[in-house]
Amino acid sequence: MKKVLSPKLDVVFHMLFGEQKHERITKKLIEDVIGEKVETIELEQTPYLWGEHANDKIGIVDVRATINNKEPVDIEMQIADNKNIEKRILFYWAKLYLKQLEAGENYNQLNRSIGIIFLDYEIEKLKELPTHTKWQIKESENGKYLLTEDLEIHIIELTKIKKKVEEGSLKKWILFLENPEGEETRKMAEKEEIKEAIEKLEDISSDEEKIRIAELREKYIMDRESELETAEEKGIKKGSIEIAKKLKKENMAIEKIAGITGLSKEEVEKLK
């Protein structure tokens, strides 16, 4: 039996939760994130072309839906730390909110818009917070007064499950996304939505075309991360060289400069 594709890979996540025939599991996922009953759901069939290169422009496709006939929802899976994620989340939410209003329409037409993002890493400033956090606009002094219910953002940091995951309806989805073939996930298969998600993921994982798309996307992400690491290393090296040059002009000992900058003695000696 072939190994199932990772539901944390964004293209696989979209295949699983973004297809119109999968409304039932997506509806349940949203319910478990926002903690409310969803009466109706309509998935937006996002037009996309995966092509031969699953790069950012054609590869990152959020799951978009309208719930209760009026409230837009955007669900994103992010496995790579692209930095500035807080600004990205807010930008995506703003686009979702503004999309509701056509030119000349009244602001009363705007409804609550919900942004949901699953992260396969932790945000440093949120490290003391639980796995799932909900964000809104509240008065800063006591936090009791909510300016508007229209802004609602949910952040789920999946890797926190390795430390501790809080009990609740969202736990089963985190276990599923982290390890769809794991023993704990299989135990959760008694729940109809998880059983259905596992079956649909297995179907996706047996489709040669979808496997090819997933492999291309995974390769792109790995290559991009490698490029970013190389660029960062080059930047650090360049900074060390500049510091070494200045220290050398001050006639500091070669060994000491090497110790401070991390450059080799040979590299320092060659600098002019």
C-alpha cells in the first residue's frame, strides 16, 4: 500500500478541503475551529493551473468558503516560515473582508470575515500561548470591549502538539494533519468526519496526477528553503568580512579577528 500524501502540504490540503465535493469535512473543520455550528457552507471553486512548476503564484491556493450564506472564510496551510506571517495573515483577512463590498454599496453589507491559518511551525512571540488562538479587536486597557465582531482570525500552530495539545474538538484535526496514518488518528476514525477525511486522503494519494503535483510542490518548497538559507549564509558571511576588514585596519591580531567573526585565519589574512 502506498504511503498517503501529507495533508500539511498546501496543495494536498486544498485537494482535501477545497474541493466542492468535500463540503462536509470542511464544514466540520470550520465548526471545530470557530466553536460554532455552521448551518450552510459553499466552497469557492478557486480557478488555478498547477502547471509543471508548483511555485508560489500557482501553488499556494487557500481554501475559501462562505458559511451561513453570508460570512466569508479563508483557510490557509503554511508549512514554511516565510517571516512576517502576522502581516500576511492580516493582509489576507483584509482582502477577504473588502471582497464583500462592491463600489457604491453600503458598509452594512459587510459581514464577519474569518481567517484560519494552520502553521507547521511556532511564532516566536506566541510561544507561551496555546496551540489555537483567536484574535479580535478589543479595547487595550481591559480587553472587555470588542470594537467589532467582523474581524476574527484563528491561528493553529501544529508543532505545539509535540509539547502538549489542549483537549477539545480541534485536537482530532491536529492529530490527523500531523500524522494521518498514526495510531491516535486511527482511533479518532470513529468520528465520521475523520474517517471521511482519511478515506478522501487515501483516494488523493492513489491518484498519479495528484501525486505528481504534490511531489513538484514539495520539491519547490525544499528548493526555495535551501535558496533562502544560502542567501542568509552569504549575508552573514559578507557582514563578517566587513567587520574583519575594519578590525584588521585596527591591527588586531589575526587569531582574535577569526575568533570574533567566525572566519578562518586564512580568510582573514587574505583580506585587504
